[in-house]
Amino acid sequence: MSAGPVTPRGTRVLVSLLALAMVFVAGCGGGSTDEPGGVDISSGDRHLDLVAYAVPKIGFDEIIPAFRDTPEGHDIGFSASYGASGDQSRKVARRVPADVVNFSVEPDITRLVKAGLVDEDWKKQAPNNSTPFGSVVALVVRKGNPKGIRDWDDLLKPGVQVVTPNPGSSGSAKWNLLAPYAAVSNGGRDSQAGLDYVAELVRDHIKVVPKSGREATTAFEQGQGDVLISYENEAIMLDKNNATAGPNSQVEYVIPPQTFKIENPVAVVNTSDDIAGARSFVDFLFTPEAQLIWAEQGFRPVDPAVIEATRDLFPGDIAKLWTIAEVGKVLGEGTAEDNDGKDLTGWKAVDEALFGKKGAITKIYDSGGKQ
């Protein structure tokens, strides 16, 4: 599957947004236009450390230079660290230097709230609950889709080998497993059906368990597995790479009829030596200019106008897009007695039921797929 051309209507909106972006940066000097292997982004009178999960590096490689070309960012240099979301979060909790964090899942920021490093109201400090971009769960297959993968049941066909990261270290792995769990269990209403699916997937089909989403992509590129469960943006990147890939390395991707909305939050670390600079950078992530960059790099934007302008960049007919709010509400029902009289919701409910130390999916992984 490849992204089609932008429609005339989308083009008109896109041109308008680009014009707004030009106004936004008007009057800026010629700052760094950093590219991987190009100009260093670290120069500046001020400095910010970005600690993020692995997948959005390709976006930040474009976002950071664009921010440095604005009046707010022209004198700010950056250091950036990327890795498995859970591992990155634990590093910051151990006081690895960080000014801004961007993780795959909310619990990795919650860990920093508990450590006193991120304000409790972090969600209110930026638009869209401090989530500047997202994605959906996709299935990447070999060119021509020789295994006939169209939906989640196809992953359980005899002989199909699946690549997805370890949910103990990777936030993307949680999203990847939530998609079939929600589809099979009707959003958690028949939880056992969803767990039975995950157990069979882990026991009989997942033979490669990388630490991060990016490591999973690399493993698939190297020829391991028949299907890669991944973010749509990773799928788009791999699809674009077909132009230079050898015949045996080419891929395509499928968006299942039921899949999961991925939301990747950002937060300012309150021990930063430059809170103002950190907040300026986070604010920039939500501007039309930055939102267009996210879309061009395969990430779904959150600004309504940019969503409309770039709609054709994200093909796929999604009949049901499950969300963490929906599934969390179901899984949190009846938990009030153990939680100060209020049912758990959102990620708190999902982690408690599925991914925490005693969570059902954690137990499945620990047992190798046995229940």
C-alpha cells in the first residue's frame, strides 16, 4: 500500500497552511538546516536534551532544524537520545539529563510524574493532552503479500512468523498487542478471547522479540519474519524505501479493518535548566509548520486543518479505530474498591489489567504463551 497524491482540495488547504508556516518563520535568519550526517544541531547559547522513543527520530531530524530556524529556537542547541520507550523513561527517572521527553505510551511519562520530574498537570500544558502526533497499528508484509495477510486472524495461520517488540521494554509493543486484543475481545468486553489470541500469537508465531519498535523494523528489513506489527509511520517509511531496496527486501503494508489509535505524548522535565526553551520547543510541535513535517514523515498530525490537508497521505479503510480511553473504561470497571472509590480509566486501567507486573499479557510473555 502506498500513499496516493494529495487531492486538489487537500492541495489548496496545504498551500494555505504552508503560507501560514512561512509567516510564522518570517524574519528568521539562516539557521541550521541539520540533516543526518550534515550540520551539527548542538550549537547554540542555550541547550536542550531531548529523550525520546526510537521511532520518531526521522521526524525530529526535520523538526529540530525547523525549530532552530524560528526566533524562539535560533540560539538553542540540541542533544537527542532515542531508544525503547520504557528504557528511555527509566533512564530519565534515574536522572539522565533531559529537558523534553517524548515517549510511546503515557505510563512512561507517569513514571516521571511519580519521580517528581514531570508536573502532574503535564497533559494540560500543551494541546491535545500534550500529544503532538500519533499513528495507527499496521501490518507490514513482504512484497506481493505471499502469506495473504489482511486481518488479525491471518497472523495465526500455520507457519506465519510475526515480529513485534517486547512489551516489557517497548511502548510500541503495547500498542501492537492492544490492536488485536481489542479487535478480538470487542474492546475488552470479552477479555479472555483477546488473551487467548495473544497467547497463541506469542506461543506459536512470535519468534523474534526485539527491544524497540525500531529494532523490530530492522529485524524485519534483514529478512526475519513474515509479518511486522508496527506503527503506520514505520510501514510508510519501509514502503518508501522500496525504491532503493532489493527485490527480496521490498514490502507493502495493510491497515486491518479494526486497529488501534496510537497516541505518543510529550512533556517538559521540570528540573530543566531552561524551562522556557523547553516549553517553546514543545509549543512548536503543535504549529502548522511542525504538523506538516510530522505528516510528511508518516506520522498522523493532530491539528484539524493539517489532518484535512494530508488525509490522502494515510490510506486505508478503518471500520473501527479503538482508543485507549475506550478499552481503559471497560477494563477499569469494578476497580473502584481498590482505588479510592473510583474505577481506573485509560492507561492506568490497561496497565493494571494487561501490562503491569501482574498483568495478563505480562504473564503470557513470561510463560512463553502459556496461560
